[in-house]
Amino acid sequence: MTQARAWQRMLSGRRLDLLDPTPVDIEIDDIAHGLAFVARWNGQTRGDYAYSVAEHSLLVEALFARICPTASPAQRLTALLHDAPEYVIGDMISPVKAAIGPDYGHLDARLAAAIHIRFGLPAVPTKALKARIKRADRISAWMEATRIAGFSDSEATRLFGRIESGLMEGLDILLRPPVEVRRDFTARVAALLDQMS
């Protein structure tokens, strides 16, 4: 019996082993392309375009910057890349992750570590940094839930916690063609990498 294939050919030509990913096989263009085409909320959102993980990631980084105005470019890049493994494993809603169990978390962690190393970040962010990014992620989820996914404010608050409205001021949920989101995500990564060098 042959072993099931555990790698994916990326558009860059790289062959990414999902069980043993290496930083050398990770390219930002692959990440940006994949995330721009992965829909949040399993695509169950209002609008003419799916709300992509790439768009969500840009919003999380903007929220993180408001929560931590003195954050370093590396910390902001970590926030921007918080869902980067989803470029190959997709965005699973929490109930599906719970049904799969810890295997999903292990796969996500291996990919995240390789991605972080590839871009000069610590393989595993500190607990404090993770907590601040998670806070931004929950605010983004609350915004998405109430603005495009059909949740009431009270229902979203039960799921994602009470949100400080001032952190959301002037920010919106953008629904754009994947090519535009991919371009902006790639440009933001490049800008942060420039600031890190």
C-alpha cells in the first residue's frame, strides 16, 4: 500500500510538505495568492465577493497596531501572518476544528513555525504577543460576524467577547476581488520586511 501524498505543488513551483514544512519552500506570493482565495466563514457572508483570509489578516494587523501602537515591525508582521498556514490548509470554522481535534492544531503549528522562520521571525511567538494578536483577531471576527455574516451584536459578543468600539473606529469590512487583496497583502508584507531590515 502506497503512502498518501502529503505535499502540495505551489504556483511558485515549490513543493510544500505539509507534514514536514521547511522555510525554503515558503514564498510570500504563494501565501498571498492562497489567502486571497480562501473564504472566511465558509463563504457564508453577504456581498459580491467572499471575505478572504488575506483581507481578514490585513484588518487584524491594523487592529493589532491600534492595540499595541509601539509594536515593532516584526510583531506587526507576526500579526499579519497569524493565519498564514491557511493558504494550504484552508480556513476551518471553530466547530470543524473541534471535531478534528488536536491534529489540526499540530499541522497549523508546524506550518506557522516554518513561515515565521522564513520571514525572520521567532518560530513561536511569545504568549504575550499571541494574546494581543488573538485580541485583534476576536475584534475582527466580531466585526465580520455583525457586518457581513448575519450575527446580531449580542450573539457576536457572546461568541467573541465585549469589543471596545473605539478600536474599530474608521475601519470597515472590505469585499474586494482576490487580485486586489493579494496585491495589498503582498505589499504590506514587503513594507514590514523593509522596516525590519
